[in-house]
Amino acid sequence: MSQPNSTASIEQIDQSSAADSCTDPTRRAVLLGALAGCACLAAIEPASADDEPPGASERPQKADVLVRAEGDKAGEIIKADDLTLGGPPVRAWPKDPKTSVVRKGSRLNEVVIVKLDPNELDDTTRARAPDGIVCYSVICSHAGCPITAWVKEEQGDKKVLKCMCHNSEFDPRQNAQVVFGPAPRRIAALPLTVADGAISVAAPFIGKVGAQQGG
Ligand code: FES
């Protein structure tokens, strides 16, 4: 099964639509980016490793570029100028620039990228976020749902990354630390670099990816 594209941006997805998308096949087809239940997780699984070219399941590597994971421009390389300050975030896959292999053989490789004011970032986050561009795993650390929403936080005024399965919130300005909900820990961060407007991966994931225990 190939990775589906979504016509809904990460910002447009509210909680009700995400929940409905699990029970209504029509809406599920439209809101593939808004999968909110464990039953839905299967729907976003990329093709099995057997169907993918070598390297597609490897975690993001240094010098990988990022390509859009959804929407009309799915597969296009993301450049710094493509991102809007303050969001919405963009979901992306790493791509090996030498082999052109998109690393979508594992859902654990999908990331979310958003451009923020560098002055809002804490020192740890700023150190790996060129021009304020932060990048995190899209997989929630609670039970592994994809993080689909960019909404005002439950207990404050900032917009945060939110997992609609059980409402965990992660602040991308603070190394994606948990600011609300049951998630046990921050989501993994992917350090980036920008050269001549081109975004690439600077280093492997920092932190555990997915809903692994501990850490
Ligand atoms: S899987 Fe994300 S909050 Fe439960």
C-alpha cells in the first residue's frame, strides 16, 4: 500500500473531524492526515519494507532532504522559503539525495516541520533549528498516533503540536516537551541545516522515536 496523500492541512484538522474520520469511510478518505484512533493507524502505514527500495526504511540520515508527505505537492522538496513563519507545520519524509529514495518504508521516519521565530526557541531547540525551522517526529510518544494538529494550547495562548488521539500537546519551541496530556515524554527531534535556502538533515533523530517505553 502506498502512502496516501491528504488534502487537509495539519492546521485545518480539528478534534471532531479527526475522530469522525475513523468511523466514516468517506471522511476517512478525505482526512487521511487526521487519523485519530489506533484502528486508523493501519491506514497510514506505508508500503511494507519488502515493497520499498533499499534505504527506504532507514532512519533519516545526515544530508537527507525533506519532501512533502501530503497534499497536491506531495513528493516535492521543501525549501526554507516554502514555510510560513508561525506555521502551519508541514508533514514530510526524508529523502536520500543521492539515490532519490524517499524513506517512507517506516512510518517512524515521518516528520513535521515548522518555522518559528528563533527568539521564541529555547537554547536547545535553537541550536538545531536554522532560521527557526524546527523538525520533529510525527509519531506521538504516548501510543504512536500521528500528530495531526496545530492548535492553541489547552493551558495558554501559543500554538502547539497536538495529538488528537488522547490530546497530548508538545511545544515545538521547547524541544517538543509535553505541555498537556498523557504523553510520557517529548517527541524525537531531527536537527536540520539550511544552505542557500535548501533544508537538509544535520544529524539523526535525538530522542526515542515512537511510543517506546522509558526515556
Ligand atoms: S497516542 Fe498521542 S496522546 Fe495518546
